[in-house]
Amino acid sequence: MDGFHHPRAHRHRQGRDSAVGYYQDAYDFPAFARTVLTPLGPGGDRRYRSRIIDLAGDRPIDEPHVTAAAEAVLIVDGSFLQRGELAHLWDEVVFADTSFPVARRRGTTRDAALFGGLEQAENAFDNRYHAACRQYLDEVDPATRAGIVIGNDDVDHPELRRIGDLRRPR
């Protein structure tokens, strides 16, 4: 989903540290639906774009469309993907359930240099990213909506927690 962020000015319009701003403004879900999910869904022409923004450079990009093979399977990894504007477009949802302490350790270790140190990364995760994730969990309850829930605290030994009523392809 990194290729479908809004530009920085839009992402930070509610404040650089705002959890609500991250939840509401980080991703361009309509563009993702329009340029990926709809063309790769039933009746689509299979012509999609893999990104619309150079996230690091904060520049929109207009790369040519790619045509997916007829038998292609799309797997999307990202945050907030069961929000209302996308929920009806998925054939199946796998929710990787990671506890906040584990996700915080992974994320802050990965992003410490990006934020200028471990303490700054921990602050960003606590006050922006995980606060936004808590809002998403409260609002959407993605684990109960997913067809498959996998415990992801131990990446070497993921735990199949639930296989629900798997939805049939659209």
C-alpha cells in the first residue's frame, strides 16, 4: 500500500503526529480501488497500476498500466484494508493478528533510523500509528470480518486462529 499514500501535505494536514490524521488521511483508498481492485476484479480489464506516488520523494507518478495474467491472484498487504470504502471489493480477507508489543518492537526497530532514533520511533508508534490502529480495530473489528485469522507474533511459527465462513469469489 505504500504506493497508494496521499502526498505528504494531505497525510499531515491534521498534524504530523495525529493518529486520526493517519487513520483518515494516509492512504488514497479510492485511487487504489479504481486503479487496482476494480480492474483486477470481476469484469475488470486486468490493467492496473502498482503505485501512484513515489512515497520517499513525495511525488505523484504516472507509470504505465500493467496487464495481469487471467489466472493472476492479487495479494495485498497493508493497513486499514477492511475499511468501508474497500470492504466490498475483497474476495477473501486474511487478517494477520499481531499484538501491539510485538508490532511496536518490530516497527520501531525497523524504522529507528527513519525517525532519527529509537525513542522517536517509539513515540511515533505509540502516538500516531498504533493509536490509529486501535481506532481501526474498534471501528472495523477486522478479525471478526476476516475469513482467516493468523496469529503473527511469532513469524517463524504463525498460528492459525480461525477459518471462518470463507466467502466465495465475486
